[in-house]
Amino acid sequence: MTAASTAMLGQAWRLSPSVALRPEPFGALAYHFGNRRLTFLKRPEMVEVVRSLGDHRDVRSALNAAGVPEAQWPAYVTALQGLADADLIRPRETTEAAA
Amino acid sequence: MTVLDAPDVHQRPATGSLVEQFEFGLDAPICLTWELTYACNLACAHCLSSSGRRDPRELTTAQCERVIDELQRMQVFYVNVGGGEPTIRPDFWHLLEYAVDHQVGVKFSTNGVRISPERARYLASTDYVDVQVSLDGATADVNDYVRGPGSYDTALTALENLAEAGFADAKLSVVVTRHNVAQLDEFKELADRYGATLRLTRLRPSGRGVDVWDELHLLPEQQRVLYDWLMAHGDNVLTGDSFFHLAAFGESLPGLNLCGAGRVVCLIDPVGDVYACPFAIHDSFLAGNVLDDGGFQRVWQHSPLFQQLREPQTGGACASCSFYDTCRGGCMAAKFFTGLPLDGPDPECVQGHGETALAHERTVPAPSQDHSRRTPERRQPVLVQIGRRPEPAEPPVTACAQSPLAGFTPDRDGA
């Protein structure tokens, strides 16, 4: 994993407030009402991670809670970075970060 | 066809490409077309919904609001609103606001007739609203020939008003025909001039389109021109996934390259009837009505027709073609309205199988409905060209039927 990827594991993120998730048999469809982009989340585990990011201390614990094996974390982090680029997820201000 | 025993839930693979997943259908459409009225101020020669006159059964304002409520519940994030000319419905602007207030974004197609400077300013002030202005010629002569006199100026005035009001990224929507395929660069320049995005779609033999398809659909060499142009400019041009039949030229064009009918798209018509796709307004593709028990959701998720469209399709006559995996047999509506079998080649198959199929005996289906105006009016296009009458394909029964002087050659030498 790159340094940026490793760093993301320890960061707090959340679903962007402009995004709605629509459950689908293959995973979910994510729609961004601001930039009108439609993104497909192709695995139910990915949907669970994205949906619950805001409830977890950091990305690592969200991946753990969704039952994603550690070997797959790099792939998930890469995917999450793609979602961040499209503003589907946003970094969360935490008290630690603010301090 | 037997569809009664179609199971409600398909055995669906847990993995597989998105396209494979889409072929099994989604819980709600990705993109829904909703035609609000059959009334139209124009009478385009190729109108795919045979619009003109309002239908007295068209959904009321309250019924339209209930449909929007349901789309919100189903999380259909945006609808393509069309017609007819949707903006001439008196409650159009109200419904637009109602949809946006209920998290249903709207992209509406218009010929521009109601896009005044004032409306343009209103549109520029809204989020979630996209405007698509139809234009089928980069010059007035080419456009007005099919869309009617004055329609070019109307469309350009609308684009001008939108740009002036600061509306960002309107769409300039073009149906590609034999007459305008040479103007693709000019269309792109026009779109750029107004800060708009060019959108190219395929001419379908749907609605009145069937009457002019033979004259207007692309010639084989023009399909290649279009394909090459899209390959060179495709990233900056929208196509609504219209041209996936061209994939059989080689490389796939950007997009899903699949027929989404009843799987990821469908159409709600002005009276609430739900059809498999916007180009298939015919009883054969009618899945139900939004006013039926269970509403739109029940039609989408459980109608026997849509269940059938989501079953794995066989290539039929195309199965042995090495390009089947790329073009998937082309467009269902194009085949249906030209009287070709649905499990065979597209009439515009770029490998030439369409021409062979068209040469066989076929029956073009009679239209299920027609909202064209009964009497011609001032702004109606007249597809007449002045030229020599074509030579008859067969000789007349007797020579005299052709000319009373047939066979008589005056003896010039004797004069």
C-alpha cells in the first residue's frame, strides 16, 4: 500500500451529505445530487463500508466491522479513494483532528 | 409467448460484470423517460411518439404528483421528461418544482418554444434541472425540413436565452439522419457556442419515424462516418447509449452497450402507460399503467413483460456472428418497427446482416396509437423534393399505358 492508502485507514470519513444510496441486488447505486454522478458499488460489503463510515472511528474499523478480510483492504482503500475523488465520501472532522 | 410461468425472482449470479447484472434488471430504473403530454406545437416528421394532439386521458396534476412521490420512494434519482412538448402543459413548471422538491431531478426535452428569457433565468436558478433542446440540423434548411418551418430559430433562441441567463451546460440534442450526418462538426461548434453539450441519438423507426425511416436512416457508409466521429469525439458527446449497434465495427463506444429496455430503462407515457423503452410505444411492449393497483413499482418489478425481458436472451440468428458479444443484436425497437424478428439482426447491422433480413418477406406492425394532428397545419414539415420521377421498376402492362405514341417513330427522312 502507498503511504496515502495507509494513512486513509487511520482517518475518519463519512458519506457525503449530497449522496443517496439505493440498494440493488449487486450492491448499490450511489447518486450525487450535486454533481449528478451515478456510481455503482458492486459489492454488498463495499456498500456496508460506505454506509457505516460515519459511525466508525476510522476506515480500518469500518472495514473490520463489515467483515472485509485484511488481505482485501488495499483494494477497498483504492476504491474508497476513487469515491473520495468523486465527492461520494468526505473526510470527517474529528475532535482528535481538530485538536 | 409463454410468460405466465416466469418466476418472480430470477436465479441471479452474485458476481459478474455490471452489464451482466443489468441484464437481470434493477429494483428501480436508472433512467426513466416520462412523456407528460402528447400535445405538441410542432409535428416533426420522425416523431417517435406520433405526438400532436393532447390525449383526454392524460394524467392530472394530482396523478402526476403521486407518480413523483412513488419515484422518490423508489429512489429514481432523475427522470427524462419529454412529450409531445412537455412545456406546453399548463402545470409543467409546477410539476418541475414538485419533482425537484422530492429529490427527483429532471432533465426535460424541449423544442424551445417556452424557453423565454424569464424562464431561462428561472431554470438557471434551480438545481437538479437539465434542459435538452432538440435540433435536427445545424442549418435551418436541414432542420426545418424534418421539424417544420421556424423550428430552427425557436431552438436557437432557446439556447441563446439559456446561455444569456447563465444556465450552465444545456444539452443540444440531435437525431442523426442521412441529411445531417455531414454536419457533426457544425453541431459541435453550435453546442460550444452556447456552452452546451452535444447529444447525438439514433433515428428509430418508431412512431411517425417509420414513415420516413427509409428516407432518413443512415446509409451504410454514413454509419462508418458516424462511428469514426464518435470514436474521435465520443468523450465529450452524449449518446444515451444509442449507438451500441455500431460496436460491431470493432471497438465499443463509451457507454453500457446494452439494450436497457425493461431492465434499466422504461417509459411512462402521458396516460400513465408503462412501456419497455421510449422507442417502443406499442401494445407489444406495454407492461401496465401507473394507475393500476400497486402503481409504477409493481409494474416495474412484477410485470410479466419486464420479467421476460430480464431473462437471458439468446442471439437467435445472430448467435453465430462473431460480433454478437459486442452489439448484442442491436435495438429491439428498430427491429420490431421494421418487421424484423427480435432475435435477429438490427436493420442497421453494420455487418450487413440487416439488409439481408430486410430483403426477406416481413410485415411492418400497425401502430397501436397515433396522436398526430388530423389536419395539416402551417408549421408542419412537408417532405417533398423536386426532381425527376424515378423510372418505373417494371415496364407498364402495355406500352400504350405509358404513352399514346409508344412505338411510333416518325419517319424523319420523309419530312
